[in-house]
Amino acid sequence: MTEMARGLKLWVPRWSRTAFPVQLIDSARAEFSLSGTPFAAGGEFTVGCEEELLLVDGENRLLDAGSGELIETVQAHPRAGGTVTKELFGAEIEFATVVCQDAEEAGNCLADLRASLCRAGGRAMAVGLHPAGEFGDARLTESPRYDAIGASFAGLLRTPTAALQVHVGMPDAATAITAYRGLRHRLALLRALAAGSPYWHGRDSGFASGRWAVINSYPRGGVPPVVRSWEEYVALNEAVAAAAEVRDYTHVWWDVRLQPRLGTIEVRVMDAQSSLRAAVGLTALIQALARRAVERPLAVDVPSEVLAENDFRAARDGLDARIVDIDGTMRPVRELAATALGEARAVLASDGLEGSLEAIDQILADEPEYTRQRRIHNEHGMAGLLADLTARTMRAR
């Protein structure tokens, strides 16, 4: 060993000190806090949805004024199905359902929330990106949190994005980590199934999900790291938050993450869905795959670098992509979708909930959403595409 080598001080992160593999199921280990927040018991695979919608005017362009007043009008009439809040972007509204037992119940809540927007005189489209939104057309909502995010992101917040995010209730942190590991390698499949934002700034982006390109320009997002214990997850989140000089873990936006205050695992990879039926199907699929991940824990973890390439290919090619499966083989997304669908049906059948998965069959049988949008644009132009997206969204069902 050289004198220089002897003089080096090796920095060993806390998360690298855990021996692997870690026993996750029925573990008696203590539950560590995440930035001072313990993991709350969130239920036995209950579900909830957060839906972001882009607010539009009478010509189906992004609403550039009056969105705050519109949202407050909707908020003034509370809905039993959930809550209504402002989002980072001014031309956006977010619906959050109550905790639901199944995807159909969550879909009914979203339908009720969309109807409340309609009754308030609002219009919106559920799409990952507004197809004709201009570059830099991203007025931010004023709040301490959003002001800090806007200042931190500098020029990256150049266009509003909208997502469908699904939460699955977890009884404890160890179970949540097991589900996290199992869902992590399914994210590219979910990206492909939900892809529906091919247009960006009035042009065809070449992607099935142009939203992917925007979201992946943000820090602290994208493919989640390999994590095998709650302690490791806590340490890694806190290290990232410290490096970014942000207040807490809520500023870490991986495509799947834990929400300790809610006791849930949150899947964040999907474009907003104009079709509520599709949203219900995707919610049911995630609920089922989370349960399967816990019932049959993974023995291996796909490297993040491989999953990142999977994610890119799914965002670019949608259901026509080929990606690396858990066993290391290259497989068509449609083939992986059929396998996942069969696994999901087996999980939900015991509770009689497999009917919601028929919407995934329909996604696979019909022309993909990104293909539909390209066809409508070719036939009726951008104005026709915008009108179609708004009409399908406000149809509620």
C-alpha cells in the first residue's frame, strides 16, 4: 500500500453497511423514522389515486388566468370521493381519492371529482403533456413549497406535466420495501401501458410518452435505486435530501417511492388517462402486482442502469417496445403485459376483483392511446386532437 493510499479516508455511506440479503417478511427489527417520520400502518393493499388534470379554456388551450379561482370554486363544495388541490403548475388541478378497497371504487371517486369540476364551469384534459403547450408556458402556483421548487429547478419547469399516481396501502415498512422491490422492475411495463403524450409544443415528439422526456430532466426522479431494507431506504433518502439541501423526503420523486405518513407505496410513472376505464384498469393492475410482490418476494434486483434503458424504450416505443425481463431476457412489452395480467388476475380473483383488469385487455386490444392521438391529429389537425382529449376527459366515464 502506498503512502498516498494509507493517507486516504474512505467514506462509507450508512446504506452500504447493511448485510445482504435482508430478511424482510415477519422481521422483528425496529422501524426507523424517515426524516423524523415513522412509517404509518396504511392498510392491507387498499388503493387511492392522485389525478392531475390540465385546465383549459374554451379553445382547449392551457388556462392562463383564473385557474386559482376555478379551483377554489370546486373546493368550496367538498366531495365525498376525495379532495381537490392546486398543483405546482397554475394551469393544473389535482384530485386525490379517499382510501378505497378496490380500483372500481377509486374510479367512481375520480368520476365524482371530474364531475365537480364540470359543474363549476371548468374544463380539463387528462394527458401527460398539453399537445400544443408553448415552450416556457409554465406559470407556477405561489406557495412556499412551490416557490422553493421553482427556484431550485431554474429553467427546467418549461411545460406542465400531468400524471396518474396510484397508492397502495402497506401494513408496515418491511412489507412496503418488499413491494417496492417487486414493483421496481414493472415500471417500464406500466409506462408503456399508460403512454399517451406523443405531442410536445405542437410537434410529434417521436415518443409514446413525451412527458417522460420532461420528467427525466428533473433532479431526484426517475428509476428508483436498489434498496433491500427500510433502514437502507431511509439512509439513502436522507443522503439525497441532504445533498440537494431540501427539507425532507417529499422532494425525492422516484418513479416508485414510499409515503411513510400515509403508509403507502406510490407508483408515479404513468401519464394521466383521459379514459377513466383505463385509469381503473391500471389501478387494479398495480394493486394486484403489489400484492403479488409481497406474496412472492423477488430473489434478485435488476440493476438501475438496465431499468433506465427499459424505461427509455417504453417511453419511446410504448407497447411496441422490447425490454429486459427480470430473468435477463429481452422480451416484447406485450408479452410481459400478458404475463403480468395473468398474475394479477390470479391475485384479485380470490376477492372477486379481477373484472377491473378487463380494461388492460382493452388497452392491449385497441390502438394505443399515443397511436390514437396521432391518427386524430392526422385526420383533424391539432384543434381536433385538443377537442377530443377535452371531450373524453370531461365525459367522466
